[in-house]
Amino acid sequence: MIGRQFVKQYASQYDVPEDIADREIVLTYVLELLTERGHWDRIAFKGGTALRKLLFGLGGRFSLDLDLVALDNRSPPPEDDLFNDLRKVSFNGIDLRISDFEYTGPNTFRAQLAYRHAHGGQSIDIELSHRQDVVIRPVARFLVSQPYFKRLEFQPSPVVSLHPVEMFAEKVLACHRAASTRGSARHIYDLYQFTEKKFENALLTSLTCLKAWTDGVDFSPSAFLEGVNPSGYNWAALEGLLAREKTRDKAGICERVRERYNVLAKLGPLDERVLVDTRLHRDKDGYDRLAKEVRAKAAALPD
């Protein structure tokens, strides 16, 4: 594990608490351990941590957990190997062990990964879901370089992850749910960051419709956009995860999201067909046709 002085420097440079910076660095070690143990053959990286490490880099918010998705339904399930490899292991000066775990449903495995090293220790939440709804084939992507990389004992390896636009389709739905319960502002901030990236509008729209279908939830683009306002989210959930001044303009963040994601309201015929069937699931053919169309669009785009 890199020296504490470099952790402190990293935390100070990006105006976050030292424990948050420490966990960010340890997450990089955990990803490398998963590579060495061959786990990316059966799982893919997703969620807020994946977006920071693979897309936003230094501009992204810091994260606290590791979200994964299973890529097959073979037996034994991938969480069995994950549990066995992380149950108790040492890796480059970091002692890791799973301190607690549970199934929160038939398709979701969660674990607390405790870690200790020469200058402290914390825990990382791990979630591995069996959603069976990955649309675009996951591929291996390099981590965006961070200042501490040159201090690591290894060169970070590529990590298999969901397509960035597919991750943001999931973020749209998470943000939609959060607005109805005053949930975490992490999702709305992630969407805000993505407004600075170029993405294929129709691809995001169709992927959001496909995810709504597999989630079995009603989704209205107009209702989503109307729900994007500062009072709808718990902004305290972002405390410590990014420099304080970045969340001062909550109204501006929400306005930018409404402007950029207005593209969700431009539904194609297949998008509409899938959205009206999100509850009943009587039109699997419509879902399959839209998924095939999305995969073709994604294949034609540069990575």
C-alpha cells in the first residue's frame, strides 16, 4: 500500500477527507486483485465508482462502494468465487476480509469488505446483482490515470465494465426513483457530470426504455424531467465525496440536467412500444427488437 503521505497529499489536493481518499486508492487495489484472480470473465464493473474510475477520473465524485453485475447464470454463481477470494487475503500490504454478507433478494448479493493497512482501515460495500439485462456487450477499459498511480506496486489493468451510456441509463432510473423519495443526490450529480460528455441521444433514450422494462417500472420522460429540482434530493449524501464548492449551485445542476436530458422525451416507435409494456411484459418481441437495434447502434460508434 502506498505511503500515508501520498494519501494525505491526494486528499488535500482534491479537497476531500483523508478517509475518502484512502478508500478510493484501496478500491484500485481491489480491482487489480479481481483481475489477478480472473473474476472479470464472469462479472462487469458498473455504477458510480466505475464512472469515476473509467470515465470522469479526477473530475468525478469520489465513491464508497463497488457495484458489479453477473454476466452469466452458470453454477456455482460468481459470488461464490468472489467470496472465497476475498474472505481473507493480503494484497500488496492490505489485509482484506469479508466481515459480513447477505442476499437481499434472489438476485442481489451484498458484502462488507473490511480492510486494514499500515496506516488505518475501513470497509467497502460490495454489491453483485444478477439482473440478466445487460444490453451492450461489456468490454475491458483502462482506468483513467490518477496522481497516485505512479506510487502503486503495479500498473492498473483494464477492467471489464458496462458501456458508459448503459450505466447512465441505469442512473436515469435511479435518479427518477430518488426524486420520489428524496434519495441520494449522487445520481443527479453523476447525470450532471455526464452532460459534459458527448453521447448518442437516441442510444441513451432507448437504453433507458429497455432498463425500465426489465425493472418493471413505469417511466415517463416528462415526469422524470419535471422531478429534477433541488428539493427532490438529499444533497448531504454528497458530503465528503467532492470539493465543497462543486455542489453550491444546486439549481444550476438541476437546470443543466433538464436541458441536456430533454432528449429522453424524443421517443421512437420502438421506445414507445417498450415503455407501454414495462409492467405487463406481454411484448417481449418489442423489447428484443429494440435491444437488437441498440446493440447495432453501439457497435457503429467509436469506443
